[in-house]
Amino acid sequence: MTDHVVDSRVGQLEPEALDLAARIFDWARSGDTASLAAYLDAGVSVNLTNANEDTLVMLAAYYGHESAVAVLVEHGADVNRHNKRGQTPLAAAVFKNEEAITDLLLRAGADPLAGAPSALETAQFFGRNEAAQHLQQHIEGRAHRYNANPVLQQCII
């Protein structure tokens, strides 16, 4: 798979930049947490996307690399950003039956209803009943916290 950095503000990138981006995407796929962390600390965008609009956290979640997902989340990865197919990192983790990554993404604010199909729809479609129940409980808990907080009730979301 060839990765290309998608960033409408930049225009044409130098071959060296494209090569570096390809390596960074490979690190997300392979779970090279140390390299990812070093380059994120050096200023690489945590929400870098490829031609399919997959983010680093999407790739790390899909390929089951919990520690890489954790580093990306710690650096502020957008856990609800979807790719060209409408898929989110949470839906990828549910599809791959990655329970620890699912929990990590939920704690980081991933929305089980975001995307098309959503993580909840993915769990239901593939018969992952425990995952669907867990996601539903998360949704209900979020609604309960919202209803119990009068300040949040006054906010327009």
C-alpha cells in the first residue's frame, strides 16, 4: 500500500517527506511505538492521514497495537476521525475484536455511534454481542452522566 500525505495546505511534497510519511504509517501498522513517539515529540502531526484518510491511530487500532494507540492518544490523536469509508478507529478495533484497544479508545472519548458503520453497528453486524453490549452500556453511561449534570444539559451539543 502506498501512503501519501493528504494535506490541502501543503501542495506537492518532496520525495524525502513522502518517504518519511510512509515510514511513519508503517510504524503505526507494525506497532513501533518508540519510533512513533520520537517523531510525534519532534513535531509530526498526530493526525497525519494517508490517501485513504486513515490516521495513525486508525492503523494502530486496526493492526492491534495497544501501546501505539496509547501513545497516539497521549499525543492528542482524534479518536473519532473517520477515513474515506466512514470507518473510525473504534469501529476498526471492534471489527478486529481488540477489547483492550476498544476500552482505551472509549476512555479517550471515542464515540460508539460515530462513523458509518459505527462501532456499535459493526459489533452488531459481526455478531460481537459482548462488544455490542459493552458499547451500549458506554452510550447509556454517557447519557446518564449528561442527564445528571445540569450544566451539560444547558449546553447545545
